[in-house]
Amino acid sequence: MPDLFTSGFLTALVVGGLVAGVPLLFAGLGEIIAEASGVLNVGLEGMMLAGAFIGFVATLLTQNVWFGLGAGAVAGLLLSLVMVLFCIRLGLDQIVVGVAIVLTVEGATAVLHATLYGESYPRLDAAPRFAIPFLSDLPVLGGSLFTQPVIVYLGFILVGVVAWVLRNTSVGLHLRAAGEQPASLDAAGVDVVRIRSVAEMVCGALAGLGGAYLAIVGAGTFVPFVTNGMGFIAIVIAMLARGRAWWSVIGAFLFGMSLSLTTALQLVGIDVPVDVVQMLPFVSVIVVLVIFARDARLPSALGLPYLRGSR
Amino acid sequence: MTSPLTSPEAVVDVAPPTTRGAGLGDALVRSLGPIVLALITCGALLAIVGRDPVAFYSDILQAGLVRPSGLQDSITRMAPILLVAAGMIVAFRAGMWNLGSDGQYLLAAACVAGTAPNVLAAVPAPLGWLVLGLVGMAVGASWTLVPAWLRARYGLNEIVTTLMMSFVGTGLANLLIKGPFDGPSTVPQTAVVDPSLLLFDLPGTRIHIGVIVALIAVAAVYWVFSRTSFGMRIDVLGANARAAQHVGIRVSRLIIVTFLLSGALMGLAAAVDMLGIFGYMRADWNPAYGLKVVPLVFLARLNALAVIPFAAFFSVLSIGGEYAARRAQLPSDFLLLVIGLVLTFMVVTQYLTDKRDRGEPILPRRRAGMARA
Amino acid sequence: MGTTGPTIEDRSTPQTATPAVELIDITKTFPGVVANDRISLAAMPGEVLCLLGENGAGKSTLMSILSGIYRPDEGRILVDGRPVNIDSPRHGRDLGIGMVYQHLSLIPTLTVLENLMMGSNPGLSLDRDGARTRLGELSERLGVTVDPDARAGSLALGQQQQVEIIKALWSGSRVLILDEPTSMLTPQGIAELQDVLRGLKRSGLAIIFITHKLHEAVAIGDRVAILKQGKVVGRLDPADLAAMTPDEIQARIVAAMFGSSAATDVADIAELRPTSGVTATARDLSSKPLLEVVDVSADAAGGEHALADINLEVRGGEILGVAGVDGSGQRTLAEVIAGQSRHVTGSIRLGGVTIDGLSIAERQALGLRYVTDDRLGEGVVSSYPLSLNLVLKRIGQPPFWRGGRVDRAQIRRSAVESIRLFDIRTPSTETRIGKLSGGNIQKALLARELSFEPRVVVFNKPTHGLDVRTIVAVRERIRALAEEGVAIVVISNDLDELVDLSDRVAVLDAGRITGVVPAGPEAEVRIGELIVGVAPAQAVG
């Protein structure tokens, strides 16, 4: 029986989990915002994938990680405009449009990738890391935990910001109201379509950012279908989170841990098939859903278009 | 968590069997319009990435339709497409978004391919096909049980659960092929069935009888929904779940039965593919019919017979597309782009024709309707 | 009802010459319907303008126009004499028009304070302290107390309405519009509301009070405008109201609403008045109870109270009314009897046989029927044709299905017959039922539930939202059914209706039966007392 509690194992598990979960942190946070406002963003997977591809291309061209991340966020945001136009403004079915976005982006990124990089398969340099003074000097995990690309720290700060905005600002209040009972919000003089549009655009940008992180910081390259269902997991996290932004951290960390478990186990000499690794996050989500089935609750107006004066 | 989300029946106007929609022209616009628009858009994209769209599309036609072997391949490809579509129609008409057909299909395929060599060695081929078909159906059905139960018992949204199960099923299928079902070959794949033991071909062709099975299944689904009380109950459930409960339909039971039936059809699609064409399954192989079939069943308005021409179109596109993409040095994932755009244009066409039918202006009025002084 | 009318002094409050809000020739059409046809109205500060009309008369459309939800096709709106274009609810609010909707618009999962800050918070950061202060001021002005941190959904309906009024007045409204504000209130709650309105009126607010109840309009209004089919068909000014006796006022309003020439209509209205159960007592009741509900408790569902120890019995030919404030457990009671919800304890018997373990369909087969109040939500599949909706509860059964296969011709023939028997107005048997009017949908539901030998029928709000003629037809149908020996339960929040129809009325309060009142001259008053809980519990009859 190998010793599981070596510092190498722990570091690989915790730090690996943290880093692997960051794309999900962003996407999950975005979906929490969108779902709170009543928009089910099934296209999240597509937005992440678009962010990953565009982010990768932009980084490759500019050799600047920040440009890449920004471009990824913009790509996700632009895609979210499709949802905004079709679903929020025109009231078309959110699930069908979401599926359409996923399919189209999967096809488009695969084709573009093959056209542009089908022969060269370029890779990016490792993203620069920033060691937080003092914290990074802590024993055992400190060094690896607190020496990360700046975007990782920003992600965690963003979770706090979103939590605060949802709870303590009028935008947050209106967002929650739009998801629960949009007619009441409309009667109170707030434009439901606008609130939902903003939420969806923020969600798209965050999903794009998560995807860009995945390609630029995580993998260092883009391969077709790189998101591999992560967007759908983010949707489940948002459903369980019910508007609580902190849950994106928990969800992302658990997801990352189940991915990093393999690496960690390999370090202590246990070989785990890659298929098990890829399944594990989904199995954990199913297990969580079965256990907490009673508690998962969607905002009462989720997925339903709001069109004023429709009769 | 009750599920407030829209039912697939709300996406397209599933006219009840006794009423007829608008005329044929309208139906053509609604069904062919999105396809034409998607092909034009993709043509433009091809031109942008420096490929000749005309050559590309004529390659598709040539390889998928005109060339006899291509035509036969296309017809053969219709078998799994039709069965997956039938499985989706059953679920969608009950208001259940079974989006996890990939996992259901792959797991069934792995089990069928993994056991086929032994089964077909032990019993006469027709009996073996029957047994393996049932194995596929049972495995496909079983993979819907968790989402079905969560939906029936807790109202938990089935979109995410079927998708999650799909990813798990994909991984499990690979594990099975690399583990218990691993064949003698050096690459991870199941043992190969002796070609003489695969499904018969239609006389003088390379089209196996699985296509006939698929057509029968599709016709049966059509008949169930147009004629039987069972189909009517499923339809009522999809159209208004609360009304279904109110009128005395056992909703929970029907949800589970519908899911099982849907999964069984996915599993049958896998069995037909394994026993009709391949005779073995390689690890990491995934045709991913799932989401690609979604636009087809919506274009057919969840009508099982109407899905046949769309399945034919899709088969030609996928058989011909593989060849055309190879020639144009593009990945065959190009097909995803076409089909995603078809779905996009479908919702837009649907929206515009619905608006026109209601006599409303095509574009939403933003600042119109001000009071006249 | 136990409401007290305002005195003459209240009516002669001082008024200024300029109306707070004035509508001139407002017209609004929807495809196929003229909802408002050249309507002109003026609401003066310090006065209550009552808008009286039936369902579908155009009241709600008019109010949606005033609050900015719809925009009129034609006509002008003046606020304080200045023409305005109200293009959104926010704009309406900024102009000082506050709206209290019929269906309460508070979001139940948010707190009172959050509901109030929604759309009115000045900056980005929520000003909870400022909102608390403002809530204090307005509660004082209304003379009520509200817990700012309570979830809106946990408040009683009367309190929720007070919060709604506070919300409408939040940013200094000059006009307060109340849409059918009494429909969910107890008689006591209505009295409280009148006190609140009287106080607000004195402070110079213009109030528009929308109702379909004649006596409310007479009791509360300083001016009354009568709406019918989108038009103003009669007006009573303060001078008119002061000069006439209440009976004269009512006669004038009835004449305006239903036309003095249409004698049958007026007769119909007369029939709508309480008849003190004369018809009911005349019926010969069978001795054995057909429906028995024994010690039944059920969990809370759909925001209603849980049911506790319900005991009821209904004999063949008897009509048992169930009264109570909405949300007291009426729907749960109906669903428990129909089998749509499960009861936790107790037993339900049909003709002496317990049916606790039976499914909805099995209960239907035994002759137990449930006419739901949620007609579009669960009663019908609105995208299906009328003919299919009529057999929705008989899927798979002969003569419509044989061996599991449908016989369409039979379904159509049966539909033709139902259309004739129940006077359903429809273009054809194959018209989508969602396209029919509420009255015709209700007739279709009656046709479905009352065919194939009903023995016990539960009606939930059978006439809610219907036009007068259909109301009359539905009530006649219920009476005729009782004559045939069917045991009937009528659940309603319309006391007049219950007193009119029932042999006995059980009062449901917070999930318990607080008493059963036999029909009689004093029934209405005693039911009202039981609803507000001032009378001791009566023996169950």
C-alpha cells in the first residue's frame, strides 16, 4: 500500500485540482449569473470552446496571455449575443438555440483549427506565474498553491465580487427577480429583457474566459473538443448553487480534484486508466445529483422567455 | 426542483393528428428553408477558408448519392440515424429532452460488439441477431434509468442528467472494450465477428437488412403516436404534464416507460450498426449521432415518418461529407457546422413563419405603437 | 358582505379642478378584439373613481395602458393636465402612477424589503437603511405594521396587499390604481382596506378602484364609471351619488351594465342574487352519504395551508359548499378527493367504499369527477382540438379506443353531441380549445366531467372569471346535477355563489374546517364570521 499522504501527493491533488478547476470556476460563475436571471445557457459548452480557440489564436499572434484571455472573453460574449437576440429578445427556445450553438462552434473550431494549424500544431509558452509574498513561503502546499498565474487569483476575487453584487446591489436584486418572477420586475419598472441580456453577456464572457484559460494556461494549446463536457458540468453546478456564487469554487475544486487525482495517484505509483479520469467528474456530478435531488431547485422562470404584453 | 423548462413539443408546433397545418408550400419553406440557408452559409465559410464550395458540395453529391457504392453507403447509414431519431421522437413527444443518446448508443454498441463473437458462435445467426438486438436495447434502456427516475421522482431536469450519463457511458464503453471485451488485436478493440455472420445484405446490394428494421421501427413509432392510446398518453404528457396528471395518466410511470423505450431504440441503433457494418468496436470510436440528429427530428416536427427524408439528407451529407472533407483537407467535423446552422436557421424560420401566421410584422416592434395625438 | 359603506362626509372631500390623471378617447385593439373603445375617464385628487365592469369589459387593458404595459392605439393621457406618453411601467411610476395588481406581484422568495427596493433603489448599492426608513413612514401613513425582513411569501394575503400598496406609493405616487383588490380578502380584510383607502384619500391621493362587484363600487366610489365591452356605458358623478339612494344607484348601474331593454339579462342578474337556499331545501336528499371524508390530513402544497382533520360528508342530491380565503387548502382538498394529491391520514369513501388506494383514473371510473379551477393549466391541453379534450379522461377506453386503437369518427360524433348538449360555442369540433373563450372552455370541461354517469362531482371555483350568462348556465347545470341525485362539492371564494347554490356551507380556514353552516337567511353573515374567526366553531352537520 503506497503512502497516500506524502506532500507530493497532496500537492498534486490540491494544487492540481485548483488549477484544473479554474476554467469551470469562470464558466460556472457565469452560468450561476445567467440562471439566476432565468436564462438556461445550454450553449455554455460552445462559448467555452469558442473562447478556448480564439484565446489560443490571439495569444499565438500577440504572444501576450492577457490579450489571449481578453479575446477569449470577447468571443464568448459575442456568442452570447446569439442567445440574447434569439432567446431573450425574440423568445425562442433556449435549449434548441443552446444546442445549435454547441454544434456550430464544435464544427467551426474543428474546421478552423484544421485549416490554420492542421499541420503545425503550435504550442504556447507557459503562462507567467506570480508568487504571493509570504503566503508562497508557507510550508507543504504554500509554494505551489500561491505561485500561480495572476488570472487564477483574479478568478477567486471575481467570485467574491459576484457574490457581493448579487446580494448587495440593485443589479443583483433585479437579476434574482428576473429569474423568479419577471412580470413583477417589469411591473416595478425594470426592463427584464435588459437585465437578462446583461446576465447572459456576462455569462458568455466568463465562459469564454474559462475556455481561454483552458487553452492558454491549462493545456498550452488548442485541440478540437477540448472542453469535453465541462460546460455541461458548469450548468449542473449552477443548478445546485441556486444563485450562491461561492458554489462555483466548490464545484470547480471538486471537478479539478477528480481530474488531478490521476496525476496524484500516478505519483504514488497507482495507474488509473484515462477513461476513469474522464468519467470521474461526471460520475461525481451524478452521485451529487442523486443525493441532493430534493434540494436542486431552478429559479421558477428559468428557461421561459419573458415577452411583455404577450397574451 | 420542478422543471419549468419548455417541452420539446413547444419548440415546433406538433399539430395533433386531426388537424392539418398550413399548405404544402409552407411546410417546404419551414423544412427546406433552414437546410438551404445553412448550406449557403457554409458555402460562404468554405470560400473564406479558401476552399471551392461548388466543388465541395458536388463532391458530397457525387460520393454520397450519385456513385452507386456511395448511395448504398448512404442508405445503410440511414439505419442508425432513423433509429436514434425514433428514440428521440419518443422522448421528445413526452416532453423529455433525452440528449444523452451518445452514451446510450456507445454502451450498447460496446456490449453488443463485445458479446457478439461468442453469441454468434454459439447459436444460429438469426437467433443470435435477435438476442444481440435485445442486449443492445436492454443496455440502451438501462442507461436512461437514472435520469428517468430522477425526473419522475424529483422532477430533476433531464437535460443535464442525460448529458452527464452520456459522458459516463462513453467512458464506460471504452473501459469495457479495453477490459473485459478486449479482443486479440494489439489495438484496444473487441474481437471481430466473422463477416459471414453479420446481418444479410439486400439482394444485389451492400445494404444490410438493419435498414429494414429501422424503417419498421420508424413506422411503428408513427403508428403508435397517430393511432394508439399509449401514444396519445405520451403526447398529452409532453403537451401539458399537469393536464396529464389531472386526467388520470400515471405520469411517473409513463416518464420511465418513455425513457426506457427511447433508450432501447438508441441501443437498437447500436446493435444494427455493430451487426450490420462493423462486426467489432474500437475504443474511443464515437459517431456522436446524438446532438446531430436533434435538428432532423425538429425539422420533421417530431413526426416519425417525416423524419425519413431528413435522415436521408443527413446520411448523404455525412457519407459524401467524409469524402468531400478529405479531398478539401478539412476534418469531417465540418458536418457539425452544417447541422448546427440548420438548427439555428430552423428556429429563425419557425419564428418568422409563426409570426406571419399570426398576422404580425416580421420584425418585433420596439418603439412603434405610440399614441397618436 | 360585512362591509361598511363610507358616509356622506367622505364623498364631499375637497377637490381641485385639474384631474390627477385623465384619459381621453383611449382605444386599444388586439387581433380580433377591441379591448378599449374611445374610453374617457378622469381621476380627481382626493377621490375614489370606481371602474365597474364584468370580466372582459376592458378594465385590465385600460389599467395596463395607464401603467405603461400596453400602449394605446389611439387617444391621449393627461397627467396633471399635461399630455404624456407612458411607454414603460417605469415611466408610469415616474409620473406618479402607482399600481396594485389583482394577482399579487410580490416575489415570494424575496423579503419585503427586497421587494420594495426592486426597481426603486436609487444607486447601484442597495440602500437597506433608507428603505427601512421609508417603509416605516409609509406603514405609519397606512396605519399598518410590516416586518421588513419577512419573506413576502410567508405573509398573509391581506398583509401582502398592504405591502403592494406601500410599493405603489413608494416613490411618491399621486394616483393609486387598485385592480380587483378585494378578490382575495376576507370581509374583515376588505374593511381594513377601506380604512386604508379613506386615509389615503384624505391625504390628497387620486384612487382608481377596479371591481366587478356592484356593491363595492357603490360603497367605495366617489365617482363610478361603468365599462362594458370596451366602452364606458354609464357614469355617476359625486352629485349623482349624493342625490340617489343606494337602491336607485344599483338600479341605474344594472341598467347601464345590462341594458334596460334586455329583460332576460336583468332576470339573469336577479337570479344571481342570493336566493337563500330555497331550491336546495326543496330537493329530496338520499339518506346515505355518497362522499365521506374522514379525519383527512394532507401536506401543504402549492403555497396553500396543509389540511388537518377534515371531516365532510355529502349525500346524493346534496350540494356542499366550501368557503374560505384563497390558500386555505381548497385546492389540496379537491385534489385529495380526486386522487391528484395523497392524504397522509384519514380516509375517503365513495358510496361507503374506501377509495384511498385508488388512482385518479380508478376514481374517475367509479363516478368521481373533479372540475378544476385551473382550466388552462391542467384542465385542457390548449393545443389540442376540442374533440380530443373532451375525451382526455377516457384515453384508451371504449367507445373511443378499441383494443388500444383510436376511433376518430366516434370521438368527433361524441364531440358534436357534447357541443349541442352543453351549448359550447366553437367554429368546429377540431378547433384548438385554447382558442375558445374561458366560458366555452369551462362548458367543455363540464361536458367532459359530467358525461358517463357522475356520482360525486367536486367543482373548484366553477364560475371564476366567466361572463354573466355562462355563470348562470353553469349554476343551473350544477343544480340540475343535484336534482339527478349526484353528490356535489362546490369550492368557491364567492360567498354569494355558495349561499345561492349550497344546502350547507363548510368553512375552511388555514386547512381546518371551522364550521358548517346550513343554508338560510343568515348564512352569509355566519359564514363571514367563521372565515374571519370571530364565531365559535359550529357543530358539523
